Amino acid sequence: MKKLPVILLAGTAFIWGAGTSFAQTQKQGEVTDQEFVIRKDRVLTVPTQPRAFEKLPVLPQPKGIENFSYTLTPFFLNIPALQLHPTALDKQYRKERVELYPGFIRAGYGNFASPLLEARYMSISPEPLNFALQLKHQSFGKGPVEVLGAQSPEAHTLFGGDVSYFLNKSEVFGGLSWGQDKYSFYGIDPNFTIPDNVDFIGPIIANNILNNLQVKAGIRDIEKTGPVSYEGQLSFRAFKDSYLARENEVGAKADLRFRTESDWSGNLGLAFYHTNPEDETYQKTRNYLTIRPRINYKYEAFQFSAGLNLVSENDSIPGKESDFKIFPVLKANYQFADEFGFFAELSGDVQRNTYFTFVNENPFLGPSSQLLNTTQNFKLAGGIEGQVQESIHYRAGIDISRYNNLHFFVNSITDSARFEIVYDEKSTVVNLNAELGFRFSEKYSMSSRLDLFQYDLSTQEEAWHRPVWALSINNQVKPFERLLLQANLNFMGGLKAKDYQFESLSIPPPFETVNLKAIADIQLKMDFKITDRISVFAEGNNLTNGKNMRWLNYPVRGVQLIGGASFKF
């Protein structure tokens, strides 16, 4: 390879030299000497050839699919053949029918000469017309106080019935009930002493019998799943006691609910009540009308409600600006998870009070001079709630409310055994509350609630006969199918009463604030099912035998025991 460039170089030099000599010879006519240099050590280089132009390497050629030969060795096992035993499937295509009993009767007897009778009967046929009847009576022939052989009995009787007629999409319903409650004004002042040289035969315990008759009729839809649901009802109630208290009431209410295919819904509530109470020094016609529109929104775990409470009532109050009031209603609930969520509320309303509601709260109420509704100017509430593992539920919150005409009960100046109603003009009540509940299968369940109250009053010295704290714990145990046990604990404390001192001749007489003893009531119940039709029960109340006084001068009965049996037919 190196000789080729050398030869080419030498040839080129020779030709060029010959040409020159010839030219000179032609030009000058002579030949001159020339020197030629031949370099053998010179190396010629060429640029590197790119790899793209290299030839592909020769790859090994596949041998293709070859034939393989296997040797099978047989193995013989002594295994018996599988034997199948088919059987017919016994399946219940119809749900087992539960035996229903239209009638129920329960009877028992306990100390303090206390008979108990309860009976119910209802139709169980699938006819459009259904009815139910109820009777309940419980009385105590003896009470905690005996004066000159006179005792302090108590009795409660209720009899009523309900009827419904089902149409294609609605239900027409009605009801009638009569109730009677008998109490004795046995609240004798324990500090009372018989004056000297006075022929005193002793106080006379008067009985008071409270009777009420209630009638209702209405119509409502059955499905409650369509775009509109409705319910309307008319009612009448007549009430009177053994003295001069009377009260008749006529009422009408309606409720409309609207549903959309989205997350929005709404409802509209209407109610009107006309009452004409009268007492020893009081007689008036009272009207109460309320309209309650609501709009509800639900998005996943968030729920919101907004509306108004429009109330018109004609109670006569000094300085009252108008009979018509409007209150906003805002409620929100957000559940972050099943274990934790929060709720909040801002609202206001007018609480309707009647003589019937007052006497149900305090049965020893005497003549009243005025009946007033309670105005809740605002209610601000909030708290947290949640559920843990579907067995534990908790709730805790705070409630701050501002009231006008919040009612209290104090002993009457003229008769310490009777109570009268007093009102506070402007009151602020703070309520801290907490609830806790457990449910473990069907064996055990528990529910409890704690309330703490703080009162800020304007015209009353104390929150008479209202608790500062209250605690209730209800337990239910079912060790096995036929036995049911209940243990209920109720506690209440911070009650204060107004005790007038009649030694002074001033009018009104001075009074002393009495701190009533905390109330502790332990209740146990047992129900044992002998057969599907026959059961026996036992019940005990006030098992601590505490001399509790919910109302001043009225100690309750001691340990109360009652037992009996029930029968289904």
C-alpha cells in the first residue's frame, strides 16, 4: 500500500520535469540540470469511516424447532371412585309467619295499696279499617303523709282509642281519649305549730281531681316518598279540676313537605290554637298562630336548614309592642366521619303555655292570676357528636337562650300546700349538656344524659324549683331471650324553694330561700317470659328510700314495690 503513493509521486515529478525542460528547450534551446527528491517515509492518512457503513456482524442462525422425545412411566394407584349422594334442598320460600295477638292485659299490686291494671286491644287483620283501644289505671291508696287518719292518695286513669281508614294513597285517622288524675294537697308546712290555748282539730287534706277529654281527626299521605307529603289535623280538648279552673281548646295544624330530585327539600308548618281559660280571678280568650317555612339542603355529609318562625299571640303584657313576632331559624350539621361531626343552631320561638301544660308540670298548682307564653328571643347552640364502631354514640353541646316571661313555681302566700306561677321578665339560661350511649348486640344497651344549668334573672331572686344539674342513666340487659332487666338512675340537684315567714306582720311577708335536698331515684324492672303468652314482672322505685322533695313540703313515697303478670290473647 505504501509503494503506490511513492510511484505516483515519482511519475508526476518526472512528467513535470520533462515538460519544463522541453519548454525551456523550445524557449531557450538548451537543457538545464534538475534535482528530484523522493521521500519514502511520508504517510498518507484518510478520514475515519463512519460505523454506519460497517457491515452487520454475522449472527448465528437458529436451529429451528427440533423434535423431542419423552419417556412416560405409568403409575397405578388403588383409588376408589368418587361416590355422590344428592339430596333434595329444603328451602323456605315463604317467610315464617309470626304469631300475632290482638289483646294484651297486665295486672299487678304493690305496697301503699297500689293496684295496677293495663289493657290493650287492636285489630290485626289487613282490612282498610283498623282500630286500637287502651286502658290504664294505677293508684296509691296511701301516701307519705298521714294526718288524723286522713291519707294522701294518688290515682291515674287513662282510657282511649284510635281508628284509621286506609285509602289508596292516604290515611284518614281519628282518636278519642279521657284521662283523670287525682292528687291530694298534703303539702303541710312542717314548721307549722299549733298555737297555745287554741282548739285546733288539724288540717284538712283536700283532694283535687283533674279531668281532660281530647278528640282529634285528620288525614295524611301513606307513602311519604313522593314530591309532596301532607298531614292535617283538627283537635279539641276540654279540661277542668275540682275547683274553678276550666280550659277548652280548639286547634288546627297542617304540615306540607316538598322533595326534589336534587339535594333540596322544604316543608311548611301551620298551627292555630284558640283557648278560653278561666280560674278564680282569671278569664280570657287566647289565640296562638304560627307559620314555620323551612328549606333544607343536603350534600354528602353536610346538612343545612334555613327558615322562619312567624308567631302571633294575643297575651296581654305591659309594654308589649306587638302581637306579631318573627324569628330566624338556621341549623347546620357536618359529619366529617362517622366518629366525629359538629352541629350549630341559631333560632327563636314562642313557647305556648296553657293551664293544662302547667298542671301537668306541677299537679299541686292552685288558682292562677295570669297565663303567659314564654318568648325565646334567641337560642344559640352548638356542639359535637359522633358514633364509634356502630356501638358507641356521643353528643356534647352548649345552649345559650334568652327568654321573656320564663315561668317558675313558688308556694302560695295564702296556702303553703298550693303553688302559684311567677314570671321573670328577662332571663338568660346557659345549658351545658352531654349524651353517651352504648349498644352491644342485643344483650346490653345504655343511654345517659347530663345537664348543667346557669340562670341569669332580672326580677326573680332565684330559679325557683328549677334544677342546676340533672343526670339520667338508663340500662337494659337481656341475658337470654326470655329475661329482660332494666336499671334506671335519675338524679337532680340545686333546687331552691321560696318559704314565706309569717311571723312578721309585713305584707308581703319576708321569705327564706330553702335549698332542697338532691333527688336520687333508683329504679329496677324485671320481665320474665314464661311462655309466648304469659309473663311475670316486678318493679321497684325509689329503692334508696330517700325523702325526696321535688316541690317544697311534698315528700315522695319511700320504697315502692309492685309485681304482677301479663297475658296475651
